Amino acid sequence: MENGWDSFEQVHALLSGSEGGEALIKAAEAMRKAANAGHAGAANEFGSLLHHGRGVPQDLTAARAYYTQAAESGLAAAQFSLGFMLVRGLGGPVDKARARTLFLSAAAQGELDAITHLGAMMMAGTGGPQEFDTARDWWGKGAELGDSRCAFNLGIAHAGGHGAEPDFVSAWRWFKHAEHLGSGGAALELERLESVMSEEQHKAALARKCC
């Protein structure tokens, strides 16, 4: 195989620290060689370069192909990126069912972007059946891993009663947790929620430990 397997980490570090210019172009070419040699991580990285036009001309079709190569090896980050392109129809046709399958595989490996998107697809019934409880379970796992989006989404789901009766106490708990994790929108949702909560609900929310 071509070189690139042994130097992947060095090239990745160079890409991460490069702001542009000749160094970025050289690093992109080295990443392409490693990807073509069969290195899954390099295929994912080069797909990202093609996706965003960094160090190489933007080519969404080629980006999808490299993401596919990496995703088929089981790389969670590539599975998410390919799924994202399939949902948006970037570089090829829309395929939401396949995207959902890819997100599920990546989510099982703890990929937070995949967990967030998978929950949304399950909640809405996109790419497959509506699975409210499973969506909440995935977002719960994401929140446990420290993802503010998942905690925020659980607040929305509980407040709106998606797939269950509205539960303002649980919604308050999740919005509070999302705020703790750094969510920029949680404070506003807490304010809105508190304006319609009863005194008993306020007391119950304050008495319950957050998450």
C-alpha cells in the first residue's frame, strides 16, 4: 500500500493546525493518498476536506464516496457524516432510511451528533417509524454523555408531550440540565415553562434532583 498508514497521525495533526496555504494543500494530498491506500480515518478526513473545500476544491460527490469508504469500515464519525449527506441530499440523492440506519450504528458507538439526529428522526418518524420512547432513551444516553442538545430535546419532548402526556416537572429538570451543560436556549425555555407551571409543579421540580 502507499505511504500514509504510518504517517496518518502526523498528517492529521498538520491538518488540524493548518490555516491554509501550501502546507494545507500538501497535507490534503497526503491524506488523499492514505485514504486511497485504505485507511478509514484518512478517508473520513479527506471526505471532510472535499465536503468543505479545504485544501482541495469542494466536491460533494467525491466527499460522499470517501465518507462511504470510511463508514463501511465501521467508523462512527464517517457514518454520521455520510448520514448527514444522505438526509440533505448532498453529493447524491436523499436516502433518509439509510441515513437513519447509519445514525443508529454510529450512535451505538457513542457518536453524539448521531445520537442527537437519530433521536430527532425517531421522534418525527423520519426514515422509519415513529419511536417516541426509543428517541427519549437515545437522548437520555446523549445527555448522560454530556450533550446539551440531547438534554434540551428531552425538555422539549416532555413539555410538548411528544408520545406521552406533557410533564412539566421532567421538562424543567431536563432544561435545567441542558443549561448546566451549556445550552444557550435553555434559559429562555425555563422562563417560558415556569410561567405556566403551577406552584405544586414548581415545588416538585425544585425538590427533584436534576438528572
